[in-house]
Amino acid sequence: MLVPGLVWNLVRAPGRSSFLAASLAAILSVQTLYQNAFLVLAACLAGVAVCAGHRQWKTAALVLGAGFLAAVSLVPYVPLILHARDVNALFKMGFQPDRVWATLAFALGRI
């Protein structure tokens, strides 16, 4: 994954170009697969921990900003993600042949 390397580059050499690169990679990562948000969060928290250890608060804010932009890019998908969680409960029910047969018989008018 490209994000941890670019976050580390941002921690080592904070600046506009490294911030833009880390932010763009983080946004593209979560837009590719929204579960990558957890990996982006871990990379950003690790970067903040390193910055906090060296008392580089401005750099920590840049790292948090890159992660924040990635998180904000997922906001439009929150309703879809919550709906998918509800639909997933249907798949956990499993296949029940007797229930399928009863529903089919009801739908066809009990032939």
C-alpha cells in the first residue's frame, strides 16, 4: 500500500507536495476499497504518534489533515454502507429449502 510510505514521507519532510501526495493517495485508497479506511487510519495514527514523540505538532496536524480528507471523501457512502450492513443480515439467515418451497407454493397459488 502506498499510503504508509507517503505518510512517512510527510512525517520526515513536511511540506505542500508531501501533504498533497499523502492526501491524494489516502483518498484514492479509500475510494478504491472503503475498508482501506482502517489502514489509512492506522498509518495516520502511527504518523501522529511519531510526530508527538518529537513534539512536531504542526506536522501531526498535516498527517491528521490527510486522514481527515480521506474520511470526508467517504461521507456520501455512509447510507449505502449502513444499508449493506442490513442486507448482510439476510445472507446470514442461510438457505432453508422448506421455507423456499412454502414461499414458492404461496407465490404460485398452491398448485
